[in-house]
Amino acid sequence: MSGLQIDLQVYDAESDLLEGLRRGDHDACTCLVKRFAPLVYAHALRMLQDSDEAESILQLTFIKACQKIGAFEGRSGLGTWLYRIATNEALMQLRKRSSSDVTLDHQMADTIQADDLPRNTSNWSLDPATAALGSELREQLETALATLPDNLRLVFVLRELQSLSTEETASALGISQSAVKVRLHRARLRLRELLADYITRREEDD
């Protein structure tokens, strides 16, 4: 994909890009890939933690998007639509690994335990989702996310980074809404603890 050459300004406005896609313009599909590929790949990598699988999901996402553009109703942005396609493909890939890799119900009970309380509570007000907005913090968040078990990482990615509802997340992962809430709580606590030292150092340097 890095070898594709096209002036992105040809379809600078998303409405023009969408119109080109619906006409079947090859350059429009190329532009779609160039514009959104890095974000889609990063999203797939967050979910799968495997670069080869993420690359495969990236390709499948854009193939399906260009093939099914007629079904896109425009209720959300193209980026959101692509994220949902990538999410579905990534979840299917996780199920291929093992059905237990998706729900992981035997790995951790979905109840709040005393051990869930973070050992490092400095900078407790930090919202890990907000941390994704800054480039340096984004790197720290990505590193911290990679350390979480799949059941916590997937819920956090879908709820906080992709902004799915609790109901949508539960449906996507095949778990109850209460399990989503507990896992999201666990993920937030773990991430706050993992990011706390970094935030402290940054504040001391300011």
C-alpha cells in the first residue's frame, strides 16, 4: 500500500470521496486506503497484538469496504464505518484462534475484587481514553494496552477508543453487559496504574 501514488486532494472532502467510491472510481478506493489505512491498521493491531494478522485485517477491511460501499448509508463517517468493519474482521480472527480467546470467561471472574485496586494511585484523575489524544501519551497508552489480557484490552478498545455502547460491546464480544462494565472498570484501573509513573515524571519535568 505504501507504493500507491495519488494526490489526496483529488477527494479532499469526504462527500466527494464517497461519491467517487459509489461511482466505482479506482482512484477513490486508493484515496480511501491512503487516508485511513494507518488508523485501521493501528486499531487492528490493538485488538490482535499481531502485526501479520493486523495487516491481513487491514486488507480485508478495504476490500470489503470498496465492494460494499453501496450499503454505506452515511449515518456515520467513513472512518467510523471502516473501524466497524475492521472490528468485525478482527473478532472473527480472534474466534479462529480459539473461542476462549474472545470471552476468556475462565481466565478471570467478572466481579470486582480487592486486587483490582491499583497499587499506584497517583494521578488518579487521569482518563486513559483521553491519553490517546496526545502523541507521546498515545505511545504510552499503546504500550500499556499491549500488557493487558485480551478480555480487558478488547473491552477498553471497543468502549473507549471506538466508542461503542455497552450493549454493542457486549454483543460484539458475546458477553453480558454487566461483564462489559466490570472489564472496563478493571481495564481503566490497570491503565491508570501503568500510566501513573509516566504522568508523574512528565509533571515533574514541566
